[in-house]
Amino acid sequence: MMEGLINTVIDGIQQEIIEKKYIVKPIRYRYQVDKCNGKVRKIGIQDVKQQIYDYIAVYAMEELFRKKIGFYQCGALKNKGCEFGAKAIKKWVDNHDIRWGWQADIRHYYETIPKGKLKELLRRDVDNDDVIHLVFFLIDSFEGGLSIGSYLSQYLANYYMSYACHYVNEQVYKLRKHRNGAVNRVNLVSHALFQMDDILIVSKSLKDLKMAVKRFSSYVSEFLGLEIKETSKFIDLSVTYIDILGRKISRRSLTVRSSNFLRFRRTAKKVRKRVHQKKEVPLSLAKSYIGRYGAIKHSNTQRFQQKYHVSEDVKRCKEIVSTHERRMNSYGKNEIYTATAKRSILST
């Protein structure tokens, strides 16, 4: 029965794509406070059918995203998460030739992405009218720019910012002339990293970095139609740290941001208490522990990990989650076997 229902849904969606007549419910919106920084975000809640269309669009443009999104755009592709970015920044900071950094972010990035410019870039890069029609329909269903909470929006947001990423890495340079008439191209920046709309640029020279920031800001404003916040700042890497990706990264250490550390410590205390009382750790608590463990694992918190027996408890939590998943899979198989047996008995 379920298989037949799935095939019916697939056939219906396929027909809508062929006829270019998509039927979805309007997106509902609600405001939610981000626990990490206290910001109030407008979250879009989509119909299940529109979520399926989101996945279809992303899979159809998978090759474009894979090739267009920059190498140091974190949180966009597989194996390019916060740990990958933090490790790269730590390597840059430890290089004493790199002295200066500039950190900034875009004001209300999702909401202010110009739909017209986004469509213009997609039409240039995607040579498939059916895909373009579907993606444009989904974009037009969002209020303002893109919708936070949409599977497609996160990829489109990274795709749009990839133009800024390629610009700062490939087109921000100066020409140095020598007495013998030779001309050399000198890059103004050493490295640049993006996490959605959070931007970090590092350079050997403060003069070169200021020149690069001026050009980059003009490009973001004029070509992409976005606004960089006034809170952007220059960082002297020899005396202070970079606060990005939920971490504080300096030449001395790589530590977790205070708010993230406190959340993990509260979770670790709850798990330790359950272990001491010889009580079972709840599944939700085990998942929370595993989810927050990554930042602790890749930071300078060895003493803390020893004190709270982190390696021991994370192994315990992983066993709890894997046991639950095995039971669920076994339960699902049993249901299938039972249904098959009933059909056989009835047919007999």
C-alpha cells in the first residue's frame, strides 16, 4: 500500500514538472530566537510537497554547486563543515608571515539577496529550461529574498556568495613593476574563508588588506547588491584571536566559543550524573552529547575532556544511539515480514 502511494505521488510530481504547473501550499513563517547569539530569525515552514521539490532542484543542480562553490566555503558541501574551516584558519594563523585579518558579515543576508540578480546568474550557469523554471518558481514562493529553513535556499545562498569568494581569491591583486620592465602580479590577500555570509580575509600586509577590503566591499555592494555590516573589523593576529565557526582561534590555542562550551558542559554533567547513579542515558541526551562533541574534540580542551571522561561517555552515547537505530530497523523489517505473511494467508 505504501509503495503504491509513493508511486502515485511520484507520478503526480512528475506530471506537474512536465506541465510546469506546480501545486504547493503557501509557506508559513514564524520568528525564532537563535540560542547561540540571541538574534531573531524569520523561519519559513514549507509544505512537504514543496520540500520534495527543493530536493529535486538541488539534485538537478548538484554538479553546478559542487563546481561553483569555493573550496573554503564552509557548511556548503560534505566534509566542509566547521571542523574543516577551523583547522584551515588555525594553520593560517600559525604562519607568522600572515599578520592581519579582516572579519565581516552581510546584513540580513537571506532576506536581502536580490531575486533578479540571483535568477540572472542561474540563467547564465544552468542550461536546462525545465530546471530553471522549477527553481524560479521556488524562488518566487519565498517572501523577500530566500527563506531560512528551506533546503534549496542554503545551496542558493552559498552559490550566490561563491561569486564573492572567487572574486576575492582571483581578482583582488596589484601589479608590481620592476626596473627591467617586468611586471608581476601580487595577490593582496593570502587566504579567504566564508561560512554562508560570515567572511574572513587574511593577509601579510595591513596596507594590502585595506586595499583588498575596499575593492571587495565595492564588488559586494555593486555586483551582488548586498550590504556589509558596520561591525566589520581588522584583526592583529599576533595579539588577538578570530571568533568564527563557533570557535576562538589564535596563535596560542583553538578553543570553543563560551556559549557552545557551556552547553556541552551542561550536557556532559547530565550524562556523568546518570552514569554515577547507574541510570540509563536517555536517547535525546545521548544525541545531544554526540552532536556537541565535535567542537570539543577538535579544540585545546584536553584537561576538560579528562575531567569529564569525554572519550568514555561519547562512546557510551554512540552505543545507545546505534542500539536504538538497530532496533528501529529490526522493527521495520518485522512489520514488512508480518504484512507479507498476512497477504499470503489472505490470498491462500
